[in-house]
Amino acid sequence: MDTTTLRPLVTAAGPFTSVYFEDSHDTADAEKQLELKWRELKDALTAQHAPDGAVSALEAAILDGPRATGRSGRALLAAGAEVLVDEQLASPPATTIARVSDLPYLLPLARYGELALPHVVAQVDQVGADIRAYDEHGNETVAEELTGQDHPVHKTRGGGEAHHRMQHRTEEVRHQNVTEIAGAIARLAERTRAQLIVVAGEVQGRKAVIEELPAAAKSIAREATHSDVADELAEAVRHSRADDVVWRFRGALNQPDGLAVQGLEAVTAALREANVETLLVGNPGADVVCTGATPAQIALGEEELRAYGATEIHRCRADEAVPAAAVAVDADLMHVDEELVEGFGAILRHR
């Protein structure tokens, strides 16, 4: 996951209060279940001496905030008395999580919060297109209807000079329509930062539109018979990209000079040097690391950290400190079902 939006978490002052829970609204008693869930969370936070301000802010966000539709989860992270992250999760967490700590607890967000791809869906024909953009939450953000010239767009039968002129005119109109449709799709995709374009419709029309897309848009375009399969395509592309990251990691790890490392010592060293492109997290245990005044000051031991200029030392759980350091150095964060040494691996930016 892209960690750009999480940057305020690593520049804020703690303590941090992190909660993750199922927030499904697919039953008649959903509101009652939400109240019970909050009581459970509140008891857990109180037992960990969560700041009163944080508890009040979370209560307001959970009980008075917007409701989900259907099956979902929710993540909220507060610094002091301010909720800095309030996200619907792509899938509910396996268990309810409530943690009070010096650093934000980000791993469940990486595991359950990987959002859908922002994408554009275009239902096209030879005359026009219905084009819609969707954000990472699946919400429609823009809808455009494009209507080109509708006469003539079909070739006529016959012969002679008049017939050939009509055929030529038909091709001109068709090409003009396709060019305008492709341009509109590309502009909307660029404006909404779409990571996928789905072009649906009859075969000849959709292929013609994709062929006219500029290179950047064409590289993320997919064909479909019907636009209602766009969500499935977006999910398939997302999983394919995640698989590609894992394959990159495996391949690099098996090369002496490959751009990958694993284990706490190697990963913390790379984070300290801001040399991590993607942090991979498997199933870390309860290991402890040392951090300095900022999350990016991180090492296995106190002496090592002081050798790099740290003047204050904090002992923190690795499953909190390592992801926080990744956010601080602008690295991506990804949960993987991989056996990683001490639960952590990294794809490096350089050797």
C-alpha cells in the first residue's frame, strides 16, 4: 500500500491509540452490534490506560460517523485526542484489535486495508461513450457522456464513385468518433489518477478505442464485453501487481547483489539509510528494536543507534517501529503470506 497518506502519523506526537474491528452493516441489528463492539473496544483501551481524549474522539467517530454498506471493516488511529486515520477496510480483520502504544500500529492496515484500484470504465460504441471514474473505495467520482456524429457510421452497399465517397466519409466519421472517445477516456484517467481503464462494448468498437489511446493510457487498458465486470478486473489487476512484488523480492533475494534483504538487522539498516522501496511484512513476533527521536532512526540495539547519532533511545515493538520507519522514508508497505526471517523483508532502492 502507498503510505503517503499515513505520513501525519509519523510526525505526530503519541501516545497512539489504534483500533481495528468488523464494521459490517448487513443485518437488522447492525446498530446494536456496533454499540456492543464499541463497548468492547472501550474496555480494552481503558485497561491499557488510553488517554481520555483519544477514547472520546474514537467514540464520536465510531458512533456518530458514516455507516458502511454490507460487509466491511474499519481502522481508526488517533494521536493524543485527534483521530488521524479513519478508513473502511477492504475486508474485516480476523479479530478485534485495540492497542495503545508510543507508535501507531499499522500492520492490520496493510493486511486488511489494501484498497481497490482507482479506475475508469467506458461503455463504448461507434457513436459515443458512457465514461465513469471510480476511486479506491469504489465510489463513482465522475460521470461523462460523450456523443459523436451518428451519420454516417455504417458502410453502405453498392458501387460507383458516390458509393466510394460515402464509404470514405463513413470511415472518417467513425475514426473521428473513436479519436474523441479515446481522448476523453485518457483525460479522465489522468485527472483521476486511474490505475486501470476498462473499455467495454462490442469487439470492433472497443478495440478501435483502445488502439487510439495514448501510450500511458493504453498500458493500463483492458477489454471487457460488459462494464459490470470492471470490479472483478480491478481486483484481478491488484492481485497480479501484489504477486509481481513478491516475485521481484524472491528473485532479488536469491542473487548475491540483488535488491532485497530480510531479517530485522538487514531491514532496519536499510530503513535507517532510507533505502527501502517496499517493506514486506509476514508474521512478525514480539521482537523489540530501538528508535531515536524520529521513526527513521531505528536499529536492533542501543549502541548501534547511538553510533548513528541518536541522542535519545526508545525501545519499541518491531511490529510497530519497523512499519512506522517505512512510512517515514516514504516506502510502500505490503503484507505477504511469506515466511520471512523475523517477519520482515524489503525491496531496496539501490545497492
